[in-house]
Amino acid sequence: MLRKILWNEVFTCQYFLEFSTYYIGLIWKWYIEFDRKKQRKKESTWRIFALKELQLATNNFNYDNKLGEGGFGSVYWGQLRDGSQIAVKRLKSWSNKAEMEFSVEVETLARVQHKNLLSLRGYSAEGQERLIVYDYMTNLSLLSHLHGQHSAECLLDWNRRMAIVVGAAEGISYLHHCTTPHIIHRDIKASNVLLDGDFKAKVADFGFAKFIPDGLTHVTTRVKGTLGYLAPEYAMLGKASESCDVYSFGILLLEIASGKKPLEKVNSTMKRPITDWALPLACERKISELADPRLDGKYVEEELKRVVFVGLICAHNRPEKRPTMLEVVELLKGEKDKFAALENDEMFKSTVVMDSSAEYSLESVSDEKEAKQEIESVK
């Protein structure tokens, strides 16, 4: 009798184990298939375009379709057969340099997914043509609204500006803190912040991006970027770090708040950095004089003050004094204790102007023609 009971127990345990193993196997197979589908769905968000399809979409890269031009090449508006609008970046004539920038941007965009980063729609690499495809941004770039074709229309009210600075900060913070390896953009500026139909910010153009492996604080590299936005240690020594992006973003914050360009022409032979103009006013708490006149006084003074002070601390000449992008997001969103500490920083207790001077070489910017004009004007 005892033997029979023990045998039944063993049989029951064996049956239970076989049953469990069978269903665990089914669950595991389901999970693997689910993960594969999820991965395929993720990968299918972008695709490889045929050159002919993009030529047709842009009317063979017609001049009338051109949205802009820079040192990298030109961007064209296009429309696919399904009616969706696209922007196509066509790199200049093929070279090792163009190939490198193309590869870096495609790899970077394929890695990142964030609501405030411009998504990769696809690319084409046939023969010597290198084309990158994005969704078309209806409201073009921040530059077009601050200093370009839409600047007179005053479409950027204060609420939109605040949403743009917070959104752009969150996008850059994602690059610095949520990707592996971390990514530094190296060309944060108004023309690289695009605006969708709802004026939401999309940080774009990753052709100069660099990956920072864990354990490294910076990489030494050939200088790339745009005059007026370059951190001093980067412009002079080629030390690229997350802090360099913070500096550039600080300049951008001051530009958005004031409507002024990063380098303002003082006379025919000299240009003044925006920090040299803004810091004395901030120290004297003359907040209203820092506002873009096009706002016509319609702004929240505390928010304006926050944007300006955060912009100035980001653009500090000493990298160790600059906040991280995570801290920048907190400050811009209204973290009161941290902002109170920032406001009491020694930087804002003196009217001594920061020495923003830096020597730039022609090779240090993305647009060589612009670089030549800028260098000649500051000599």
C-alpha cells in the first residue's frame, strides 16, 4: 500500500514537472516571437530608399524644392507616392569626409528614439549619392523664426518658446544620459532645432555627433561646429565633451529669450558675443531689457529670468561650472531650490563681463563661407 502511494506521488510530481516544462516552453517561445516582432517593428520605422524614388519625390532635386544649404550639402522638400512629405538631405559630391558624416548620422539616428529628436525615415546610398530622409517639419527651423523668413511674423509667442527650450533640453539630455554609449551632438544651434506642425522642438543634424564610451570624460578631435556656439575649450583645444553641448545650448537659450544672434555686429570690424551683452543686464536684474522686443512685453518675467540665468551658467567659460543637461531640464521646468542657488552664484553678483573670446580656424565650422566672413569680421 505504501509503495503504491509513493509511486502515485512520484508519478504526480513527474507529471507536474512535464506539464510545467511544456508550458514554460510555450511561454518562452511566445516571448521570443513577441520580441522578434517588436524588433522588426522597431527596425521597420526606417527603410532604404531607391535613388530613383527620391529623385521623383523631389522633382530631381529641383532648386524650387530646396529648403536650405550648409557645409554638408543641401536639404530638399519632397513628397512620396503615398502623399507623405519628406525632407531629403543630399550630401555634397562624394568624398571620404561626406561618407563619414553620412555614416555617423545614419548610425546615430538609427540608435535614438525620442519625441524631441528628429527621427530617421530612411536613407539611400547608390553610386556616389548619399541621401538621408526625414519627416518634413512644417514650421522649418528655429532659425527661420528668430532671424529668417518667418521672423517678421512673430509666430513664436512666449509659451511656444518655453515649450521649445524644455523640449530641446530633454532631447539633448536623452543623448547625454540615456544612450549607450553616450552621444554628444557637437553642433547645437538654432538651425538644427526643427519645429513640427505644433511647434514642438526636434533636435536635428547628427553629422558631427560623437560617441563617448563609458569612463571617458571627453574625446580630443578635430573641431566642428558653428562660430558663436563653440565652447572655448573645444574651439581652442579640440576637447569635445557633453559640457560643450551644454555651452552651445546656453547660447541658444539666450538667443531664444532675446531674439539676438550669438554674435552681434557692433561695428564694421567687430562682433560681440551674446553673453557679453546679457551678463551685465542679468547681474543688474534688468530682466525686461533681455526680452525679445517682438514679444511686446507678453512674457512671464520669472520664466524669462530663468531661461536667461540658465543660459548664462550653461555658457560659463569654465566647464566645471556648467550644469549637466539633466540639471538644465530641472531648472527650466522650475526647480525652485536649485534656481535659488543658481541665482546666488557669484557669477551674477558682479558685472565683470565673461571673456568669451576664442580663436577659430576656418576648419572649425560647418559652413566654410560663413566661417570666412565671421573670422574676417572679428579681426
